Amino acid sequence: MSGAQIVGLVFAVFVVVGACFLALVLVRVTELLLTIKGTLTTLTTTALPLLEQAEQAAKTGNAGMVKVAAITENVQTVTDNVAAVSAAAGAVAGGPLVKTASFSYGVRRIITSRRSPDRAKQVKKELAAERRGRRGEAR
């Protein structure tokens, strides 16, 4: 055998070994792809009902939010109306009530001031007498 034939034989052996290795890799990749396909199929069959439930929950939640928004709007309207009624009642009743209170306070002061002068004079005299007494004791 010549050197070229030996090199050709070695090269042929390497090509056969390489082809076997490549075939083994392709078999493993095929198995991996089949496993991935099965997992995706399972995931799809499991996930679709969950996605449908999530969509239904979102629709129900949106409907609930619309109802809450309507209730909030109604409460705001009622609050505004109550504030307006309160302001109107305060304006209608507040003015006369303040005037009545001021008038009654003035009347009470006048009546009290007419009764008090005698008492005030008496208290002033007593205080003056006490001061004189203390001055006399201090001397």
C-alpha cells in the first residue's frame, strides 16, 4: 500500500466516524425537539383555559369598576347637594340667628350693668378698705 492509499483510508475512517457522530447528534436533537413539542402541547392545553378565565375575570372586574365609578359619581353629587343645602340653610338661618344672639347679648349686658353698679361700688369700697388696713398695719 502506498502512502496516498493509507491517507485515503484514514480519511475515509474519519469521514465514517464523523458521519456516525453527526447521526448521533441529529438523533439527540430530534428527541429534544419532540420533548419540547410535547411540553408546548401540554402548556397550550393547560394555559388556554387559564387565559380564558383571566379574560373573564378582567371583564367582570371592568364591569365592577364601572359600577364603582357610577356609585362614586352619585355620592359626589349627593355630597355637593348637601353642601349647597347646608350653605343655603346657613345663609338663611345664620344671619337672623347671629342678629338674635347679638341682640340678646346686648340686652343681658344692659340688664346686668344696671344691677351691677351697686355691687361694683361695694366691691371697690371693700378693696379700698383692705388696702388702707394693710397700709395702717405696715406702719
